[in-house]
Amino acid sequence: MKARFDGIRRSEAKGTRQMRILGLVILVLLIVLGVCGWVFAHTWSIGANNSPGAIERMVASHTKSFFVKRAASAGLPQESASSPDSISNGHTIYGGSCAGCHGYDGRTPTTLGRSMSPRAPSLAGEGAQSWSDGELFVIVRDGLRMTGMPAFGSVHQSDEIWDVVHYVRSIPNSAPRH
């Protein structure tokens, strides 16, 4: 009988020792997380004057790309044909809705656009021109949360948004308009 109780005691002692080690590991992890949280809270700034770090830019870029591509693949209103009239109408709408940040020529963001975080991009550049027409439509229609890019879907009809997309596509290949 005594041997049986000794086996139980050893088993209980082993379980107690494992629980203590587990508790110690959890305590160390909590301390490390606490220190990391404190460092993050005391060094990270929510201000738009500070440029985001490489990790924040990478995560934001991949996240934005995923959601824009997903929305563009969900079915969009029929694209109107790109024509000189469509591009001209897009330029007019752009002048009233977009030029305040991206600049009237679409190439040179304004002081307001450069003060945002992330900065308003040149629409003639590779970044803006790398989106598909459908993706540009989604960006203009729905906006981009936490970027300063407003949604124009409640202000403009779908054909007008397509006209803006056609105008944005024309920016790199045309002389600056005034």
C-alpha cells in the first residue's frame, strides 16, 4: 500500500513541478509583452507628421491591396467607353473633387495632399497606374479608410466615376492641363 501512495505522491510532485514551470513561462511571456507594450506606447505616434515605419507600410499596403482587389472582383457597374468626352468630363469632375489633394494636374499633390499620412500620390506615377480600371473605380467610389481618400460613390454616379478613372488613365500620356 505504501508503494502505491509513493507513486501517487511522485506523480503529484511531477505535476506540481510542471505547473510551476508553466506558470513561470506564462509570467515571463506576460512581462515581455508588457515591456513591448510599454515601449510601443511610448515610442509610437499617431500623428500624421511622422512617416510610418517599414512594417506599418508593408502591412497597410498588403491589406489595402487585398481589400481593393476583393471589392473589384465582386462585380462592378458596366464600364463606359473611354473617349475624349469621357476623359474631358472626368477631368472636370476631378478638378472639383480630387485636385484639392492630388493637384490640378494629377502629377503634383498639393500642400494638403502632402500633409496627409499616407501622402496623396501622384496619379501619373507607377503606384496609381498599377491598379486595374476596376480597382481604380473601387478606390474612387468607396474611398480608402484611414488614408484621407474619401468615397465619392454617394456624390457621383457610376458613369461619372468611370469618367474619372479614364481621366486618371490619361494623365501619364498627356500634357499637364490647366
